[in-house]
Amino acid sequence: MKKKLFAMSTMALALIGVAWPNVGAAQSYDQIRAIQRSNELRYESELRQMGLEARLAHNAIWAMNNVPDSACATTAGILLMEYGKWSESKMNSDRIANMEAGGVCEMRVIKRPPPKKEPYDPKKDSTYQGKLFFQNHPEEAYEIFLKEGVSLTELNNIATLFAHGTYYSPGCTNLAGQILLLIHRGTGGMPREVDMPLYRDSLDDLKDESEVIGCNPYHYH
């Protein structure tokens, strides 16, 4: 994820800061800044043509210059790289809508300091806790999921994913682990009342996994 974000940030800076003709040593700072400003205005205009509100388009260019790792700057960079070729695509229309509705290009959001990263806590890691539960209480784990309607085939696949560290399934293991974690927070083998909506949603999502690629370990080598 960090590599992808770095690539997007670099792309955003490249659009604004390096997308002009070769700058010779004889050119003055004013000439260089004029070329840069011309590019900024062009990119701002392209964002507006793609449907982004004028004020937010202006903010996006500012973000690309000043906070290139912000959500606003990275999304604007993607849009500008695809301008002309994909400007009418539904995906980019969705990006524009999300930039406006999500508020990521509001100045107060762009300038907001990044949240402090909390230290890793294995007790809150649902995948890790789910793996431990399957290893230490396999019969109870099977009983929980079978009672809730998870098929034996899918359950065997989930157990395999938990048992082998080389496998990685964000859908199956995260959902299964979260379900077990919610149960452990409650009493009598059931989640707390406050956790029931998340428990039911997670269980429904886990059952839906089989409709796509399921929990087949061979998908996650």
C-alpha cells in the first residue's frame, strides 16, 4: 500500500512540477514559474472539464503541489493521467463524485495532520485471533460456523487458510476471525447485543464469499 501511495504521490508531483519542456539553465526562475503556473491552470481546467467543482479543482492543484500524499492529490493525479482517454468513464465519474461528497479536497482536510499510527495490538487483530482460535479450539470453531450455515467445504478451506501462513485471504480470514472475535467479546457463545449487527453482516459477507471465488486456498498462494 505504501509503495502504491508513493507512486501516486510521485505521479502527482510529476504532473505539476516536471510536465513542461526541458528547462535550460539560461531560463530564469520567473520563466520556470510561468511555465509551471500555465500547467497548473491547464490541469485545473481539465479537472473542471471532468466534472469537478471549480473550487475543489483549485484545491486539488494546491494539494498536488503541497501535500502530494493526500487523498485529494493522489486521486487528482489519477484523473489527470487518464484525461482525454478515460475522462468519460464511469470509474472516473465515481472518483469525481467521491472527491466532492467525501470532502477530501476541502482545505481543512488536505491540511489535517495524518493520524498517529496506533501500536499493533494482537488482541484487536481479528485474523490473528481467528487463527489462534482455529488452532486451539478447532471443534468449537467448526461448531460455531456450521450452526450459522457455513458449508463444511468452505469451513475446511477457511481452516486451511488459517493453518498455513503462506496463504492470505483478506475476505475469508478477516471475516471468520472477526466473527470469532465478536463471539469472544460476548457470553454464552454469542456476541454482545451491541455487536450483533456487525456479527450478522460479517456472517452474511462470509457466506457470500463463495459466490465469487470462495475461500479456496489455491487462490491465495
